[in-house]
Amino acid sequence: MIKLYFNEYHFNSISSTSDYASENTDKIKTPAIISADEQTQGRGRKGRSFYSPAHSGLYFTILIKTENPPDNITPAAAVAVCRAIENLSDLKPKIKWVNDVFLNNKKVCGILCEAYIRNNEGYVSIGIGINLTTKDFPENLSQAGSIGSIDKNSLIAEISDFIGSYFEYPCKFDIVSEYNKRLFIKGMNITYTLDNEENQATVIGINENCNLLVRNSDGKEIILSSGEISIHI
């Protein structure tokens, strides 16, 4: 299987690797990996900040030029992170729908996937932040944790190889199965927010599109393709 060759751009400090990717598509030779030792304005979904202190985490964005990205990009990225950690350690990370990786009931990785058009060309940006040895988290990040010391270059190589191969040969991968076996919230009671309304539900599982299947407190089963969920650990 032929792997994509990624052009690498590294910074000691940057506001956000994803912002750099989005704002500099005319300068970046794709496919590319933009990484940094520190992010001063790291961000996650819905504009939330992602704590990115210097040297204690892995922060990078994969930028691929494509008009027709394969399905389930975010689940594939979560699977890529888990597989990389598993291959390089004895750890067994799990996935919280839709884009968070957990270890020992603590969030250790966030993923932000974005698609956009620049100069009439399509791009997919996959931002990944992994807490390696970070210890002192802000008070509002009580569920954050770290995975420990794993070589950054090896992690980037494992993750980018998987994602690159998935873009080139999506039919070779069973992302739904890989994602589902690591999904740790099945059977758990959750609160989900949809259209600014909170609901209580129990997680049933996922469907073929990695949408979340839940049973509301009134017994009604619904499919969540978007929205926010919170778990109580």
C-alpha cells in the first residue's frame, strides 16, 4: 500500500496549527503536517480553547488537498490516535463520541476536523492535540489527563501514515468496527445538548455512519449526527 508523503512544517511556538493551515494554504505544499512545541491559542470544536503548554504535548495539523474526502474523517482520526498509542505503548485508549480520546477516565486527546475551500480548491484539516506529560491543568479541565512519555515523532508518523492511507484507500479500512470497539460510553447515561436543549439518554451504540444511537429517558430512540454530550464519571 503506497503511503502519502507529507511535507513537514514545525514551529517552536504558534497560535494554532489549524489556524496556520487554514490561513496559509497558498504557501503550504500539501499533503502537509504542521506541528508546534506550543500553541498559544490552540482550539477545539465550537471555538473552545485547547490547553497546549510548551513541550509537554503533541500538537499538529494534517492538511490534505482534496475535493472528495472519504466519509467518517473524524472517527478515522480518533482511531488513528488510538492505534498509534496502542502500537507504541501498553496503553489501551478509548473513544468518547465523537472526537475525544480517553485514558483512565481522563481526556488525553482532542481532534478538530475542518473542511474548507481556498482559491476554489478543497482542503481537509485534521488538528490533533495529545497530552503527553502535562500535569498542571487549569481548574476548568478537571477531566484532562496525560498518556505519559511517548516519542512525538513516532506518534506523528503512526497517525499520519494511517490517515494518509485512509484518504488514499478508504475501502481498505473498517473504521466503524475499529471505532466501535474502542467506544467506551455504550450503556452509559449521558446528557446531550441538541438545538440548545438538554436531554437525558442512555447510549446504545453507533450506526454505519458513526452517528450515536441513544435512548431518551422517555424511551424514544434517536440518532445523533451532531451535538454535544457529557458523561458522568
